[in-house]
Amino acid sequence: MKNNKSFKFWQWKIIVVSMFVYAIYYFVRKNFSIAMPGLTAEYGISNTSFGIIIALGSIIYGLSRFINGFIVEKVSTKLFMAIGLMLCALANFCFGFGVDLSYLITGVHEGPQFVNMLILLMGATIVLNQYFQGFGYPPCARMLPQWIAPGELSTKMSIWNTSHSIGSFAAVVICGLIMTNMGADMSGDSSVVARISANLADSIKGWDTMSAADQSAKIMSYAAHYGAWKWCFIIPGIVAVGGAIVCMLGLKDSPQSVGLPEIEGTSTGKEQIKAIPGSHKAYLRHMVFKNKWIWMLSIANVFVYVLRMGVLDWGPKFLTEDRGMDIKSAAWSVAVFELTAIVGTIFAGWASDHIFKGKSHRMCLFAMVGAVLFLGIFALVPGLNPIVSTLVLAMSGFCIYGPQALIGIGSANQATKEASATANGLAGICGYVGSALSALAVGLIADHLGWKAVFITFIIVGIIGALIFLFMWNAPRDGYERSRKFTQQLLEDKKLNKKV
């Protein structure tokens, strides 16, 4: 490629800046999981209620990614991404002041009426935030294949995909620090202490089996940082405003927008059929909706997201309620999970390109088998101490995040750069159906059967996901040949003026 040095500069600039911006999307999204234990302690909100909120938000996010996958094919990707981040910031500010809004509406600071209004407002703001979150990934799914060749897409997009873990890591660490260092010290207020005690007793399964010392330590830790959870939304919201500015200043939609040529070997033939009425819709139908490999990746994404979001969304609550950790230790354990996920994501991308010759679905099979193995050890081996539990959970993250990243990469390759956002929209909505199912199932199972049953469910889900990847073993690396054949067929068709 001509101007190779200039192209490499711009390519890595786009990768790094979009990683930074998308990490902030996760920063203003995964803060909720760290705030949940504090909301339970202060207001008695149950796992089932949180599960419903998370599930509804996940469905909305999946729909948003699907809808915006179509829209972003026709608009400026960087502008679209920046607007979404600003709206996420606004939703986080509203959540942070949710208690004040509930008081303005109900006129009371506590009691069932106040709590029900707070849950309603939380649900509304989470739904809005999740819809705005859907402005983040489609622009990247559209932009990055413009800058990265198919033969190196797995490696470089896997590096990019660590933005998920970087953002989540920042959320759990910073919000963990917020939860243990900010808020009002209400430990001397007997009414607050009594209310927290009652809320934890009602919400935590097995509370009665804990020692009095452990119960007291949990109660006083929440009382000493009363209301800290609010800052888990306000501070990330401020960061998101800055991220939107960086997005507008640092990103470019395609090589052509800075005077560079198209990447060699990525011609789809689509430009030749641009003038044919209905050709764009026909192209999307053929490359996405009639493409069995896209559908298999999308269905597999359901099972991958059940595992990924199950651990990520519920990790702090599980570790505090079942493994006896305090909120600070639980936050750091989930942070370690995210750090190993970063390494696992990069390794999965490298292995896809260098061991499996770009066939990312083959790497996904081995990663899912590893995830099942480590989750099985975590759930079924008795007597694991907190450090070993953290390490085993971290290794499951190493395995789980590979398929999470590679499904998006595989979808982009199979659909080509011309339909990558739409294909990722389809995979995304399927993934967040899995996230919604995970949220509902985990909340209900944890409340009624306990946390061990939750992880047994995860093991079964992982086995099913691995089988889907096994059935994809002979799939091609990408869909560029499929695309060229289709566009040539349209050009040769004498009935081009009819519906195609």
C-alpha cells in the first residue's frame, strides 16, 4: 500500500482513540454492578428486582445495537459515537440524583412508596443508558474493518476489544474505591444501622448462618459510607463528557477521509452495484440475513453473553454474599477477572490469526471448553479459599472474553466491511438476549436456589455454546469471495430493474 507509514500511523491512532472512547462507554455502564450492594443495604432492593432491571436494559441495548447497525452505515461514525457518549453521561447524572428525584415525586425519604419509585426511576434511567450505549459499538464495527485488513483483523481487533475490560476494570476499581472511601458516615445513627441490618437480612440468602461478627462488619461498612453509590454515577458521567470531546477530535471514519487508499484485498464489488435500485438491501440480505455463518455466530453469542454478563454483572454480589468477601475485596476480585480477560482477549486474537489462519470460530471452541472447565472448578470444588476462588474465576475470564471478542470479529469478516455493522447488530441483539436471560435467571436462581445453582447453570450454558462452535469448524475465514460472487451475479442479471 502506498503511504504505508502514514497509513500505519492513522490505523493505530484510530485503534487507540476508539479503544479509549469505547472503554468510557463501559465505564458508564458497569458502574451499576458495584453500586448494587450499596443500594440493597440502604433500600432493601432484591436480586430479583435488580435482575429485572438488568434484563430489561440488556434487551434495550441489544435492540439499540441492532437498529443503530443500520443507521451507522449511512452517517458519520465518530459523530454518532460522540453523541451516544454524551447521552450516556446525562443518564448517569440522572441515576446519581435518583434519590432526590424520588423524594421530589413522593415527598418521603423512605418506606415502600419511596423505594418503589426509586426502583422505577432506576429502571427508566438504566433503560435509557442502555439504549444510548447502543451508539458505541456499531460505529466501531463499521469503522475498524475500514482500517484493518481481514488477515490481521482478529489480532488487532482483539487488542481493540480489550477496551471492554479496560472500561470494566476502571469501573470496578474506581467505583470500589468510591464505595469504600466516600459517602456519609452514618454508623453512629442507630436508625440507619437498624434499617441496613433489616435490609441485608431480608436480601441475603443465608444471612442467618453468618456469624454475628461478620454481620456487624457488613452492616457497619455500609453505614460508614452511606450514599456513596451516588458518586459511582456522577464521577463516571463527568468522565464521559470528556470522552465525547476526544471522540470528535481524534477519530476519522475511513482511510479515504484522510486521503489514503482503500485496503488491498477488501474490494467487495459493492461500488459497482451502487446505482442498482434495491441493491443495498439485497446485499445486506445476502451477506447477513441469509448467511448461515452469521446466524451461527449470533446464536453462539447468546450463550457467550450468559457467561460473560453473569459473572461481570453479578460478581460483586456473589462474592459478598456467598464467599464472605467485603465490597472492596469483591471489587478487586472482579478487577482481576477483567485483567486476565484482557490477556485472554489478546491471546485469542493472536491465536486466531497465527494458529487458525484467521478462522476465529475455531479458537472460540477451545476458549469455551476452557471456560466450562474453570467455572466447573469454581462452582463444584468445595473449600476453595478467597484467593484461589479469585484466581479460578480470573482464568474463566481469560477464556470467556476470547469468544466475546471473536464473534464480533468473525461477524465483520463474514459480512465484509460493507455490512459489518449490520452483522454485528444482529450478533449484538442475540448476545444481549443472552444477557437478559442471564440477568433474570441469576436473580431468580440466586434468591431461590442459591449461588451454586447459578454456576451449575453457567456450566450447562457453556457446553451448549461450545457445541455450536464445533458445528462451525469448516466455515471460511471471511465473506469477501461470497460478496464478489453476489455482486457479479447482480451485474449479470438482465432483470436488474426489478426487485433484487
